[in-house]
Amino acid sequence: MTETRIDDCLSNRDGVLFIEELASTELVERFGSPLFVFSENQIRRNVRRFKDAFEAGWTAGPVKVMPAAKANWTYAIQRVLAEEGCGADIYSAGELDVALRAGVDPRFISANGVPKEKEHIRRTLEVGARLTIDSLRDVDFLEELAPTLSKTAHVRLRIRPAISGFVKSSDFVAEGLVPTDITALLYKGGLSIDEVIEAGKRVMKLTHVEVVGFHQHHGRHKATTEYWEAQMRAYARDVGRVCKALGGYQPEEISIGGGFAIPRDPHNAATHYSDPVAFGALHLLSLGLKYLGSKIRYFVIDKLMGVAVKGAPNTVPAPSIEEYGRATTAALLEALPKHGVDPAGIMLQLEPGRSIHGNTGVHLSTVEATKKMTSPIKWNVVTIDTTEFWLVGGRYEHHLHDFRIANRLDAPPTMKADVAGRSCYGDRLLGAVSLPEVEAGDLFAMLDTGAYQEVSASNFNAMPRPASVLVTDNRAVVIRRAETLDDVFARDELPKHLAPAETAEPREQHGAVTPLAAKG
Ligand SMILES: Cc1ncc(COP(=O)(O)O)c(C=O)c1O
């Protein structure tokens, strides 16, 4: 057998993609297609690398890795993180629930986000989790709840620092060149400096409430360490300002949020800033060519599209976890004292989401058909049995995922094709990528689908969502079963007046779902 490593958990063995010790072909045979596959060892490896890298740099105090539950809140995955001693960034009552059930220590659960319901805040405080103040409304609720609490509430103040020196365009805005500092300021998360100070003053007046530190999360605007350094300097400046305004307050913990890119960073790879210009030019040209007749017009457009329209996964690796660790901690350690904050003893917390989960997941699907158009223009479309509606997080961020033909890894690329999913939308999962000749039954693997994808899947077109399996060495177990059609319709209720009249042919005879109960 010949084996080539693709990365930590992926390898090419005799032309077949292996996830840890299991062949992707075998996984699909056992569990069906499409399938979300997660590597347990890769999750543990990512967590340990973050912990080691940040501990090496943050010499002032302890470090806590608190992965963003939103990136993958599957119960089994949260159990792996709890076993690794992780905390959790949670956004909702549901994420709080799964983190607690998984056994995450509530002292290292941070309830972030805006808006928050009062009941969610109450539960957060009652279980002893951290409340991150992200609006003055959170303070209103806290003032109301504080006298009723049985234990001291621990809260942190979320700052939205202006990274004023960082005017490079943000990757967040795919459509154009918006400076990072402006994009970050317009984001709903975090409080402006005046509001943080107001919130801090109000919270500090409350009994049974302790302000334990600060939080910030800027997001993945740029993959570079330079961006992280700028972020940390801006954060340290604003932490210093708030501490001063609160009468020389000294934080015990500082969270820097998430937003670290994954190695094969697929973020916004499906778009390019020059696209609007290129498409605009093509459009104008096409309008002009109309007067020369459709034959000439199609001929020219075909030639232009052959050269100009192509997609390819990103090949520039993002900084490593270790590089992020060094740059981030050094910038923070240098900047905090400059702004009057002594870092000694402060716990540094981080909330990586995509960078813990992204490269732990592979989405396997099966090729259904290839369509080859030769006239009036040449274009190929390969359809696969999955859909963008099961990979929503990535679509939202304009991902172009790296991919493999998992049962024939060594087949050389011979054609350019769109890879399209099964929903009735265009469902263009990968645009104009280079592929080998594929046939129905080939296995299509989209890499790096471990974060934000399965957890954002929907039932568009009434399609039952696929199963998830966890691979650990040579074992694979279902951690979220595939949905049935009954699951898809489980929440539907039929008012009595719309109940169908008795028919001679019950619906089951069509092989459809069991009839929905008519409810009054
Ligand atoms: C507060 C907070 N922390 C962490 C994260 C994780 O971000 P990422 O997945 O980019 O690391 C998010 C994502 O939105 C967030 O809102």
C-alpha cells in the first residue's frame, strides 16, 4: 500500500481518501451519502496546540481555551472539548445547555452575544457561568436579577475597540474594499467605549455582582498575524481607558475572542475583489457583441469564459496556531502596561471557533451526473447529492473549500466544471474548478467543513439532513443520525378546517410520510 499524508488526519492510501484510519469509501458504504465526518483526534490536537502555543507566549498568568460552541455544538463534539478541559463561548440558551450537559466547568463558560433573553441571563448566572455584558439592556436585566440571585454573579464587559491604524480591506465584506477598522466598528457585537464605561459603573454598584474582566471578539477580518497584533494593541488601549475610568480597576481575566483562520483558509475564496470589475466588463462587452449576431457573441464569450472564469481553493496557508499564539500574546503583553494595566496574574482566554473545528470535518457526497454543454458555449456541471443548504455557514462566508475525488485521489484534472448541489436553487457549491473526469457513484469530499456547516443546515426543499459520524482512529460512530421525512414534518400542525377529506387512497400508498395528525 502506498500512503501519502494530506495533513494530520487525512491521508491518501492507494488513491483513496482516509480520515484517520478509515477509508472514506467505507464510511459512505456504512453510513450513507452524503455524510458529515469529524475527526476526534484532530479536535484534540487543535485544542492542545492552542493551549500550548498561547501558554508559551502568555507568561503573565493562566490560559483558557474556550472554543465557540456555535461552530459545532453537537453533543459528542462538546464532550470531546469538555474532556480536553476546555471552557466554552456560548451564544444561546441551547448552547449553554449543551455545554453544561457535556460537563464544561461553568466558570469557564462565557455567555456572549446580543440580544440576550432575561431568562437566559438568569440561568447563566444561576449555574455560575460568566455573563458578558454586550448591551445596556443586559445591565438592565442584571440590575433586576441581582437581588434575587443565590450566588455572586461574575460578569465581563465586552469592548469593541477601534483598530484605528488598520485600514486594510476586511475579508468580511466580500463585495468590496471596506477598511477593517470601519467594518469592525459597524459589527453589532461589543460596546463603544462610552457605553462600556457606563455599563461598568452601573454594574460595580450592584451587590452580589463582580466584574471579573473584559471581552472582545472582532472576527476573522484578516488571516494575518499583523491584524492580530493591531487588534491586541487597540484592545489593550481600550482596556486601559476603561480601567482608568472605573477608578483604577484591575481585571482578573481578559478574553480575546476568536477569528483565527484555518490552514487551508476557504474564507471568501469563492469571490475576488476584482470580480465586479471583470463581470461588469464582460457584461458591457456582451451587450456590444449583440449587434454582431449571436454566433459571434457566443464564440467570443466562450473564449473569454474559458480563460477568465475559474475557481480554485486557496493555496496560501494561513499562519499556524503557534504563529498566532506568539504574535497575539507578545502584542498584548507589550501594550497592556503601556496603558496602565499590569498583566501579572491575568487569565488569558481565547474563543477559537473555525480554527478548532474547521479542519476536523470532511463532507462526503456522491457524484450523480455530469452535464457537458458543447454549444453555444462550452460548460460542464457535475451534480452531487448534497446541497448548499447543508453547508450554509460556508456559503454565507463565500467559502471555496478544498476538495478531492475521494475514491480516485490520483486521477489528474482534465476539465473545468461547476460542482452543483441538489436543491432547486443554482446550488453552485464550487464554481469553475479543475476536476478529473468523474462518473456517477464517484465520491466527492469537501475538506474543512467542521465549523459552522452541519450546525447551520436547513430543510430547504423538504430535504432530510444527513448524518454526522465521529471517527476515532479506526472506529466510526454516528453522533447525529440522519433525518427522516417524518423528522422534516415533525413540527407541522394541521388546523382542523384544513384536514383533507377521507380519500380512497391513503397517503402511505404513495410511499410518502405517515399522515400528519389533524389538530384543532
Ligand atoms: C464572541 C465570539 N467568540 C468567538 C467566535 C468564534 O469565531 P471564529 O469561528 O471566527 O474563531 C465568535 C464567532 O462569531 C464569537 O461571536
